[in-house]
Amino acid sequence: MWHAKTSRRNALAGIASCDRGVQLSRGLWLLALLTVSATVCHARGRPSPEASSQSAAFQWTDSQWGRVLLMKDYNTRIVIFGVAVLGGASGLVGSFTLLRKRALMGDALSHASLPGIAIAFIAANWFGGDEKSLPWLLVGATASGLLGVAVILVIRNQTRLKEDAALGIVLSVFFGAGVALLGVIQQMDTGHAAGLEGFIYGKTASMRAADARLIAITSLIVIAGCLFLFKELKLLCFDEGFAGAQGFPVIALDAGLMTMVVLVTIVGLQAVGLVLMIALLVIPAAAARFWTETMWRMMLWAAVLGTGGSIVGGLVSALFPGLPSGAMIVLVCSVFFFVSMMLGTRRGVIIRLIRRMRLNRRIDRQHLLRAMYEQLEKSSGGPDHPGLAERTNRRISVSLDKLLSMRSWSRRRLSRAIERAVEDELLRIQDGACKLTQAGFTEAARLTRQHRLWEMYLIAYADVATANVDRDADKIEHVLAPEVIDQLEDLLDEQGMTIPVPQSPHGPLGTGETLGTGETLDGQGVDADGYAGSERQRDASGGPQ
Amino acid sequence: MLNPPERNDDANLPTAARDDGTGAEVPLSVYDLTVAYHRKPVIWDVGFDLPAGQLIGIVGPNGAGKSTLLKAVMDLIPRASGRVRVFGDTYRENRHRVGYVPQRESVDWQFPVSALDVVAMGLYDQIGWCRPVRKKHREQARDALGRVGIGDLADRQISQLSGGQQQRTFLARALVQDADLYLMDEPFAAVDAATERAIVEILRDLKERGKTAAVIHHDLQTVPEYFDHVVLLNMRVVAQGPVSQTFTQDNLQKTYGGRLTLLDEVTEAMRRRESSL
């Protein structure tokens, strides 16, 4: 547990420092997760009070536990290996289907496989074959799974129903038929139908080495397929029209992707179970998306998470025959997902909140400093007044109420902004009023200048502005950097304005009215400082968020 | 594949498809093209020859089948009838000479790829199946991004690009192919003024280098300024030819029919634009 805690602290520190140490924090997080998972397993693996009172049962459980976890048993070892490879393959294929927005196809496919399994079982029984022969059952599963997908396509293409309705119909009807057939099997004389339940919920405990080998080989084929066709499938998922125009056979590529989904799903039935197979296809890929904006990294992470979830889930199920592996895998994967959703370094909830908060703080600081500067201008008799300098600044302090009246911000928000500015030694508080420090004055002048240049820019080149404004709020400085500022300085020079901090283009400063109209101008999109401006930009262009 | 079997009956092609008398190949020749969705025709008996080395505007109201036309030309959707010749041969044969710029809305911009990755997709056909994108391909892609003026954004994830930058990325993806004929589906839709100017610059540059570009365009005001040749489409080809002769109020009225209640406004806008120049 100590280790997990440390990792978490490190990971948080890594996230706080944003880009620095992202790699490190990722690695540590995974480690922390595995530790936590292992601890959970350990707790679960501990004997219950009743069991400990019977020492024989205790020893049995303990030795079983050690045997499984240390994988001393050849069978367990190969089963876990098979499941791990399966998890990796599911993560890769799942990433593609998720990005192709066909994730639920896998779900329909796996549910639709149940009647096939039941029919294969009955048929084998009828003809006196080995009704538990895995390849035979999987042939049945594949046939009925593909039939289900075909029915979905027929419903979609031949009726006015949409794909989601078709999915719902096929999924439930096929699964219902499968359950009914299982009922029939229970009534049959053989009564060996118990093993079939493993297909529904997953049961690594009942897997044999030969089954695991089949899983591993099939999964490795799928992994190879994903790696070799990475470029082509990426293009297919991103822009199928362009793929077609480039001469790539879109339908064949889709069929190839679907084949890989079928392979993974069918061999995964025994390990994960058909009800929850979709989890292994969707959750690792979706979780990985929070950590990266690069496709190959996303796939790598999906594979790692899928493998991790499968190993833990498979181990637990191998340990306790009563615990379905499907459920365990889903639980472990959902922990991964939740953690990724919250802490993901690219799209996680917390990093987004932090970004938002930082942005708001920066905006508040800019508003505060600019408000201070405008007050100085006012007191020194306008921007043209030569007295506006450090000397004036020394004498003037602005009360909180005055600042409060300049913008529509709450007292609390303003006080917070002031507190932070004081911490950064941009402001001083004297007798309940604010005073700019030397650094604060320089910064305020810079911001005001930049703000007014920006206003000039918007007014003079409104149509260009929309194009050149970068959407990323942090880059606003670059927008106003070298060339544009040079241009604007020329512009201002022509108009005979003072270069250090030009006069506000929307009316004379230093009068009471200006302060009053400041907000209105804000609303009109003229009085935009960099951040607000680019926010507006984002809204206006209606682009993706 | 959606390729319908190509019938080999060149005799029925318009003569221009083989030789337009000037010796230059016809970049795109469409003859008797009909496309139907669920038995309802979207474009009907469309036929035209595009002149080589010119900028061609494809103009028509919403639902006129402009995108469908481009897709049918590239075998992306099945054709009910008709023939398409690209530089005198089938599209499949000459697809490496065609660069396609799809509509920006046709893809998910949240996709986890960078601008550079997207542009490199234009080279996938050249790179070939199962081969990785190599450094020289990335360099080519970077150059193409530079040509559209966003070389410094190459490593940005595409959702962090503005609409205009996304459109430029798509354009760069077509440019990197170094094709001879460019088919663009509304590259000017919802872009900012600077991007619009940049695209116009690129189109003119293409023309200077002897390339042909057929561009679906919505803004009637800018047609005479941007294009040399125009195809007015509304299910059928209403009119086609050099802009000066074809882009008339009469033809526009025919193309837009009752739908163009704004015609007078547009004319007014055009007049105002001219007087302001």
C-alpha cells in the first residue's frame, strides 16, 4: 500500500506539472493500479472466519492461492498467458472499432453467438460426438454470431430502422433463443450442460491448456493483423471517403476489421463470457483515449490495460471457480476506466478542470492588473499625461470597492485574484487598498498595451483577426507577437499615438464614463483581451470543443 | 468494391474525351452519368468535359447532387449509368493523378491524429500496403503543410486546429499527392477570410503549374473572381462553359429556379462588390 500511495502522490505531482513527467506519472499510475488490484485480490483471497476455524480448509485455500498466483501450475500459467494475449488483442481491435464508431457490433456479435453454441452442443450430443469439444462449439458460435451481424445489416438496409434498433433486436432475440436452447439442454438426459454457462459469464477455471493455446494463437494473429494493417485501418476509421478515393478497398478493410472482431470475440467467449465480452473491446480503448492524442499510443495503452485487466480477472476466476472471470475482468477494467477518466493526462476530467481554473485565474489577474492601470491613468489625468509613470504609481492606491465597480466580478472572486497577485508580488495591500509593485506596474502596462493593440487589431483588421487568432488561449501572446505588433505599432505611429501604452481606441480614458462603458464594450467583442477574444473565437467558429 | 464493371465502349464517348483538338488531355470527362439513392435519381444524365489547366466551379443549390457527382466520379458510390473518363482512362487507372478534398464535416476531428498524420494519409497509396510511413514521407507532409501556411501546426492534434486550419490540412493532404486534377468538395465552406484567400492563392498556384481543379462552391458572389469555367448543376447540368458566358442571371435563375428568391440580393451584392473594387 505504501508503494501505491507514493505512486499516487508522484502521479498527482506529475499531472500538476502538466507536461513534465507525464510519462513517469503514467508508468507509476499503472504500477499503483496493479498494486491496488493485487491488494484487493489478496483481501478477497483471505480465508473467511469460518474457513480459518477449520485449519484444513484454510491450508487448502492458502496453498491454492499461492499455486495460482505464482502460476506453479502449468495449466494456470498457460491459461493466464492466453487470457493476457487476448486482452492485448481486444485492446487493439477495440481501439479501431471504437474509432470506427462500431463498438457495439462486437456486443451484438457475442450475444448472437449463444444459440450457435447451444445448437452445436445439441448436435454433437445427437451424433454422439464430444459435445464439449471447444473448436466445435466455437464453430457454432461463429456461425450464429455472423448470422446475427448479417441480420443487423439486412434490417438496416432493407427497412427504415436505424442501426441501433437493429442491434437491439438482434442482440436480444438471439440471446433469448440461446437461453431457451440452454433450457432445452438442461432437460436432456446427458445433463452435462453445466460447462456451457462458462460461455455466458466466462470461466477461466474450466479452461484447459489446449483452449488457452487456441486463444493465444488466435489473439496473436489478430495482433499481427492490427499491426500490419495499422496505417490502412487508421485511414479507414478517420476518413473512409478519402480511403476509397485513394483506391483502398473500404468494404474489404471493414470486413477485415470485422473478422478480427469476430476472432477475438469468439475465442474470448470462454474466458470472458459473451455477456461481457464487449467490455474488453470497449473499456480499454475508451480508457486509453484519456491519456493520449496519438493513435499508436492510444492503441498501446488499450493493449496494456486490456492485458492487465485480463490477467487480474483471469487469476481471480482461476482461484475461485465460483467467480465468473467476465465479471472480474469488467470490474478491473472499470477501475482502469474510472481512473483514466478522472486522471487522464490529455482528456481526463481533472486535467480539464485544472486547465479551466488556470485560465480563469489568468483572466482574473489580467483584468485586475488592467483595472489598476486604468485607475492610474485616470488619476494622472489620462494616458497622454507625462506624469503616468512609476512616480505616480507610488502615490496611488485603489480601494477594493473601486476595483469592484469596474467589472462584474464578485467581491470574493476579486479578493481571491488580489490575494494571488499579492502572493506573486504584483500587488501590495496598504490600509485596505491595493498598490502595484514595480513588477506589477510593468506587467500591468504590458497587459494594457497588449490589450489595446489587440483592440486596434480587431477594429482595423476585423476580418483578418478571425483567421489569425489562434484558438488556443495560451497562444494569444504569439498572435500579438513580433510581426503583428510591429504592424500595429506602425499603425499607431501614423496616428500619432504614444507607443508605450496607446490610448484606448474606444473612447477617452480617465473619465467616469469610460469605466461605465467598459462592460458594454466587452459585450460587443471589441474590448477583448486575449483570452476572452479567443474564447469568443471558438464560439463563433462553432468548431469542435 | 463499389466499382461497377467498366464497359469498354470508347466509341460512345464524346469526342473531346479523346482529343479536344488542342492536344491536351481532358482531365475529366463525364458522359450520361446517373446516380440514384433508393431508386430516386440524385443526378440525371450529367455530362461535361472539363478544360485542362483551369479552375472550374461546380455551382448549384443544396441537394443538387454536387457532392454526389464528385463521389460518383471517384467510384465511391455506385452509378446507375454513365461513364467517367479521367485523363482518358478509368478513375481506377488514373486515381494517382487525382487529389480529393472531402467536405470538412465528413470526418470526426476529435480523432487522435496530428495534422501531419492527416496530410501523410495522402501518401498512403504511394507508400503501399502494410508499409510504415517513413521520415521522407513525413518531410513531404510537412512541406505540404508549409505550402498551405500552417507548417508550424504540424504536430497539433486536429481538434486543436481552427476550422480554417482544418480545411488547410485537408488541402495539404491533397497537395502532397502532387496530382494533376483536384476535386474539392466545398473547401470554402465556413472558413475565415484569411483561409479563403490562402485557398484562392493555392488554386491559382495550381493553375499556374498546369493543374486542373474542380471545386464545389456555394458563394455565388465570388464565382467570377475565383473560377475560369463553371458547371451549373441541379440534378442535370443546366449550363457549363467559361464563366463570362455561362454565369449569367438567366442561367442562375434556371439553376436555382424558385429557390433563388435571393437572386436580386445576390446581384445587388455583386454590384456592390464590383463598385468597391
